[in-house]
Amino acid sequence: MNAKPRFSILFVCLGNICRSPLAEGVFRSTAAAHGREADFNVDSAGTGAWHVGNPPDPRSVAVARGFGVDISGQRARQVQAGDFSRFDLILGMDRDNVRTLLSRAPAGASGRVHLFLDHAGCGMTDVPDPYYGGDDGFTAVYHMIREASEALLARLE
């Protein structure tokens, strides 16, 4: 019996330490809760290289842990050219991320790049960057990502 092909998703933000690691972890958790974890290959990256090799922001780790999601083992990386062929879907957390991704996408790959919340059916809205704010911003972002992950999973069924 052949294994079902995995659908691959790359979540992208600016530095890959706040929003996209949360999205990676939350989507994995959401898929697992629906018995669909094996159906997806999920990763995250940043458009910038400032934090490459670093763990997620401690506030992202803490808010995820508070909701039963462990993202502490993730390490930041920058989007690479090969990601545009390796992933079926590349989801930017905000419109700036999407513009940057589209400017780097090779010919024929731009159709894989979308705004996360819009593609999930939650509206043409950005996931705000909580980096310069307080803990409540990370909690708000977590809830946005959880809702969008549920919607995205339903859309991909």
C-alpha cells in the first residue's frame, strides 16, 4: 500500500522567531488534533536572516506552551530559493512578507505564495508582529493563528 502524499506548507514572517514558528507549531497541533498530522509537511522561515539558528522568541514559546504546543525545538532560518519548489503552499504572515516572497519567487512559483489569513478564509488581514509589544500581543496572535489554522485545515480537506 502506498502512503498518501504529504502536502507541504511553509509559514513565513520577517525573522522567523515570533509569528511563523507559532504558525508552524499551531498548524501541526491542529492537524494532529484532527488525526491529520501525517498528511502535512510543515515548516517555517523568515524573509530576513537576523535570527538564523536562534530559537523562537521566549514569549512565543511561552504562549504556545500555555496552550499545549511546544515550539522550543524550532530554529530560525531564512527562506531559500529551493523553498519555492519544495513547498506546495507558502503563507506570509503579513502583506510585506508576501511582497518580499513574490519578489524572490522564480517564474511559475508565485501561485504558491499567499497571505496566511486570507488564504485560510479569515479575510485580507495581516497577522500583526508582536515583537515590540507585550505578552498580550503574543496571546492575540496565537488566537488569530489558531483560528486560521482550523480554517486552513478545513479548506485543505
